Amino acid sequence: MKLIIAIIQPNKLEEVKDALNKEGISRLTILDVEGYGKQKGHTEIFRGREYEIMFTRKVQLEIAVRNDKEKEVVVETILKNARTGNIGDGKIFVLPIEEVYRVRTGEKGEDAI
């Protein structure tokens, strides 16, 4: 079991979500996050004043998968549908899951995903 954490641009969320649904991946957690990477923020002008914006708004997706086949489908789908070719497209992290429990039924392991 793996946990895939993907940080993408907010305007790509619907496209990525729809593509994952087409691939049969229907479980997804979404969080609004802020951060910065290589670009270290940017400058914006508001009412004639210049402001330095250190953090960029992003969307974080968390997807639990049962096996390597599902992992490959999810990663490839996100890569294909979240990419704009610009700096700040995001990152994908793949982490091992030690245990999973479904709160409602008490199921554990792959059955809980």
C-alpha cells in the first residue's frame, strides 16, 4: 500500500480529478496549501504598490493505493494532466503506508482503502 501526495496548481484540479475518475480512481483527499519552491515567491502590484508574495497557493491531493499497478496509474495520470510546462507545476511524493483502518467498520489493510 502506498500514499501518493501530489501538489499541483489549483486550476488543474478538475482536469486531474476527472482523469483519475476515468482511470477508476475514485478516492481522493484535497487540501488547500501554500508554499514555495525554486521560484521563491514573486512580486505583484496592487493599487500602485509592489508586494512580495512569498507563498504560492497550491492544491494537495492525497490518494491511497493498494498496489504498484494503481500507483503507476495515479502517478502517470497526474503527470499527464497537471503539467503546464511552467515553473511551479508541483511535485508528487510516494510514501509507504504501514497500516490503514476504516473507522466505520473497523476493516484494516487493503480492505480499508
